[in-house]
Amino acid sequence: MESNRGINGFAQTLLKWFETYGRELPWRETSDPYPIWLSEIILQQTQVKQGWDYWQRFMRRWPTVEDLAAATEDEVLREWQGLGYYSRARNLHYAARQIVERGHFPHTIEAIKQLKGVGDYTAAAIGSIAFGLPAAVVDGNVYRVLARHFDIETPINSTEGKKTFAALAQSLLPEASAGLYNQAIMDFGAIQCTPQSPKCVVCPLQESCEALRTGKVGQLPVKEKKLKIKARHLIYIYIRCQGETAIHRRGEGDIWQGLWEPVLMEEGRRKMEEGRGKMEEGLRCVAKGVKHVLTHQVLTADFYLWETATKPELPEDYIWIKEEDIDNYGIPRLVDILLNKLHSTVPSV
């Protein structure tokens, strides 16, 4: 075998490692672009262990892209519940309709990138695995492997870093085995060259790894400072009125776009303030200080029950539904947690 320091040797070593240690995943057992695309969208911001169950549920419920396109957005959001980053679900549904309108799954990198929610990484993954297109993937695992092996200190989330790593990844790609290689380097980062406690002692690239040679494994890759974390305090009021409750769909420009929630009062939101005084006398506290952590926000929620015989006047975007029908609506994970607390302490009558 060629030296691991050579480009061909690097790829060959990863491909050989992949033959023995690569993960057995159901979407790798097909070249059908639909399940491959579905897996890539689900696994954005989601670990394989969690995403696997969601992928199976989606495939059972919507086995073809035509089935998914025919679903309603609420059905898709409901099935997605708990995965977070709900824009992925909305984009998935929109893209399914794009594909059906085209009459086939796009099979060039540029055409795949025209699908809603598909960027450079996802297009390269789908294109290389499903169609053998020579496009290198660059995700968190790839950044880590390349930064350590080649001792690159350029921040991976900087403009310069993204260009540097994309060019390097493409230069290392064996075009005849693009799909296998992309899967190999991603698995290598997930299993061997892990963020914490990488298996350097038994690494097949240890002789050529610059970070291992210079003692910098724990320092790479480099990231620029994260965005400031925002704290928010949410006050939810679950209105129970003759077997019905009021919910509204969250709008654009904030978390959980398109999902449904009970009456909300929050600092900075004034449209519910006028009715708050009337509610407060009959409010029953169900939970206080429930913490929910998002990527750039930490939410703390208080949850109240208000039982009334008369429906209060609410803003126009609220609708009344039967309490038992709330499972038919896509709701944020935090609201699901709060409703479970309600049902376990104050069941409906």
C-alpha cells in the first residue's frame, strides 16, 4: 500500500477501514435516492441513534416520495415531533412536492441543491451515494478528521475555513468510489476520530496524523466563538372549556415555525396582555420553571390551567379544538412535555 501521507493512501486507508468498521444502516442497503435523501435530512443536527427510529417511521408511513408529497404539513410535523429544527420537516415536505412535480429525483449536484433544505453537504451526500457523483461531503466529522490529520488551525466555521476544507476534501476524493469514500470518512469521524477520546492508539492513520505527532489532537478542529445564548421565559395557559382548548400556529421568524401551541404570554408579546387579568384569578399552576435547551436559546416555561365555562375572547389566530384532537397537530417538544404534566396531574373530565 502507498504511504498514508499520499492522497491516494489516505483514501485507501479509509476505504479499507470502512470495509471492517463501517456502520450497517438501512439506507445504505439501497441506491434509491428517496430513502437516502430522507436519511440525510433527518440526520442534519441529529445523531444516527435517534434519527434511525424517525427514518423507519417515515418510511413505514410514506414509503415513496409520492406518498410523502401527498401528506399534509401538519401530518409531517407531527411525525417529526421531538427531532427539533422543524424547518427541516417543512423543507422535506416541500421538496417532496418539488420532486413529484419534476417527475423524477434530480440526479446532478446543482439540480439536487435546488430542492428545499438541501445545501452543499446534503447534495454531495445524496449525489455521491445514490448516483456516484464525484462530490466530496464536508460535515462535522469530516472537518475533524481533516483538521487533525493535516493540522489545520483555520476555524471551521469561518468563511476561509469552509473554503479551505471544501477544497481539501474534494482533492482527496477518489472519484470512482465517491459514495463509499464519503461514507467512510463520515463513519471514521463518528467512530474512530471522535470529538472526545479518539482511538488514536489503534488508528490506521496514526503514522501520518500531524495532530497526533504534535500533540494537538484535543485542540483541533478550531471553531470561532459561538453566538450568544438567549434566555426566554414563556408562560403558557391551557384553557379547558367544555371539552375544548385553544391553540394557535406559530408564525415565521421565530422558533417552531408552523407548530401549534396553547395560549402564550411572553415578555415582549403584548397581544395577550389585555386578557391576562381576567384569566389570572382562575389559573391553576401545573408546572413552573420547566427548562428546555435549544441551540442558541434556553427556554424556561411556566404552565397554567384555566378551566372556564365560557370561551374567552382570543386573538384571531387562535382556534378551538377538542382536547383529545390535539394529537392531530404538530406541537413543539416543550409543549408536549407540558401537556404530559397536565394529563398526569389534572386529567380531563
